[in-house]
Amino acid sequence: MTGFSEMEKGPTISIVIPARNEARCIDRCLGAIRNVKTLDAEIEIVVVDNNSTDSTAAISKKFGATVVTKKEGTIGSLRNAGAAVSRGQFIAFLDADCIVPADWIEKALVFLANDRRTVVGFRMTIPSDANWVAQCWDSLFSKRDITAEVEWLPSGNMIMARDAFLLIGGFDENLETNEDCDFCFRLRKLGFRMLSCADTSVVHLRPPHTLGQVFRKELWHGKEVFRVFVGDVVRSKNFNILRRKNSKIVLYALCNLAFILAFLISLVVAFSMKILLPLGIALALPFITSFVLAWNYTRALKNRKMVVQLTVLLVVYGLSRAMSILPYEKVAKIVIKA
């Protein structure tokens, strides 16, 4: 990889990596980028250091990356800050705990060279030694083994033409999470397509490995999902929400929120009227719903062995997404002050 001052006529690609205390992973991430087949492309690496207290910045500089320091801001603002100082004709957004394959750029340029109105992402995989929680997680949320157009791509593994990024002003910096969905929705409204490619895959080093991690991760991720979903429905003026693929996530969260409310009501009934049946039904509902979903999903995957584990994961996922709709942070602050 050479600097931009030594460019020939090949395409220029800027890889933007937001990072905060990523010393344990970023050397593997940058090492993989160093081994990428660039053909005649020129690669620039921009690491946006979000107030790290470890050696993230030093490691990044060792690999020749441009390091930008941004002490505060959302993940969207970090990605925007990196894009602002980058100079590539194409911009790739990558998370610091991801390892790209050697043909990552080569495969992306196959799609982008002749179609600047496409945003490309590749299938995410997990380490081979991942436990059952991570394996269930991967089976649920990773893109399938086919190349297909999707509604959105994760911003930790996304490549596009600079013009596409600039056209909509980058990521919405007011969104704490779900900025990638919002970004893709806005581009799709302008006629762009989101392409999930199975030609190669990016390894995510840190999928959730415990149910507690799943709960905390989805409690945080779900904070902006409903807001982004409603905003996209209003922008598109398509109010048939059942035909939207991402509606399943929102409806599942609302369904589990109803289960929580039913549990609270049945708890009052159990204590006041000594009737336990409604409480038992309310407790069983999330497990029954999750089991049905897990059964259908494992049938599609032809892997019945994971139905129990997947049921448990879906229960935790559903409850965390339901709670994320509620103003839990404001309630917690009130309780702490009291």
C-alpha cells in the first residue's frame, strides 16, 4: 500500500475505523487490511480514536493509519469524522473487531466499478471456537449464503462510492444506535440498492458470548430502532408496515412488551386475588412464541439440535428489545437520584 501522493490511475479507497480501547483487536484488524489484495487500488486507513486510554492510537499509527481523535459523539459522528478527512473515491466503514479477507476490496470493486448507486456489504461470520450463544446469534442475524439485495447493511462492514455518502450528508449524528439502518433507508429512497454479498466473508471477533451480553447489546441497539422505523415509514409514505422486512423486529419487540405488561397485570392479580393461572400463562407466552420461531427457523436451517438454545436466545432478545422501547435510562436516573 502506498500513500495517496504516489497514486497511479487506480481507484482510491479510504477505510474508516471508529475505535475506543480496541488494543486487543485492532492490530488483527489492521494486519488483515495490510494483506488485502489491492490490485491497482490505493488504500488509505483512517482510525477515529474515541478517547481511548489504551494503545489503540499507537498501534494504528504503527500500521500507517491516519489517526483522528474525537473525544465525544455518537458512533455515527465518529464515522462521519473519519470520512471528512478521508480522500478516497470509495469509502469503506469497518469495525475495529472485524477481520477482512484478502479479496475484500477486489470483490467490492467488482460491484462498485460499474454501479456507483450500490452499497456493498459482505457476510459476517464468527470465530470457529465461538460458543453456543455466538453460534445461535450468528445463525439468526448474519446474512445468508447468497448474494441478494437487502433493506440495510451493518455499518461495521460497508463499502460505497464517496458520492453516495456525501449525497445524504453521511450518518445521522443524533442517533445513538441504528444509524446504519437510517443511512441505508435514506439512500434506498433515492434509488440506491443495498447488496449483501456472499462471495467472501468478514470475521467478527466479538459476537456476544453470554446471554447477559446479548441482553445488554440489544437493550442498547434497540434504543433507536422504533424511531428509525417510524421515520422511514413516514419518509417513504408506505404505511403498509407488514410488508417491510425490518417490521418483524419492531413487531417482535412490541409483542414482548405486551408480554411484560401482561406479566405485571397478572402479578397484581395473583397477589390481590390469589389467582395464579394468569401469571403462569404470562410467564409461558414469551417461551411459547420463541419456541415456535426457533422451531420454524431450525427447520429452515435443517438443524433441529439448536432449537432449545435458540428458544432461550430469542426470549432474551425479545425481552431486551421490548425494554429498549421504554425510557429505562430516564427511570434509572430518577431512581438513583431518589
